Amino acid sequence: MHLLMEVATNQPHFPISASAVLVIGFIAATTIGSVAWYNSKRPIGWEDKERPDIVPKVHKEETPGLGKPNT
């Protein structure tokens, strides 16, 4: 019984795994959002701005998912 009580009370006080998931999710959302922003139609005032070198250019297909794959 003493061992069971010791195991039950010997827990970390800060949820490191939950914090790691939160930080990684925020970084992923920011990255995906930035790529989507720079590849979308630009809002008023941003038409003449250039795309940063680190953001890949995504080419849109007329019928995505239909027809033969482009190789």
C-alpha cells in the first residue's frame, strides 16, 4: 500500500507533453498560415509586395484531383 501511495503522489507538476504539443501546433499553424497568405490573392495595399524566398510557390491546377497525374 505504501508503494502505491508513493507512485500516485510522485507525478510531475507541469505537463511537459501538453506544452510541447501546444508549441509545435502553434509553429505548424503559423507556418501553414504564412504559406497560404503569400500564395493567396493579396489584399488591398499588398498587391506589389514580393514573396519571401523561403515561401514556396504553389501552382493551382484547373481541376485538382481529376484526370491523369502530372509527372
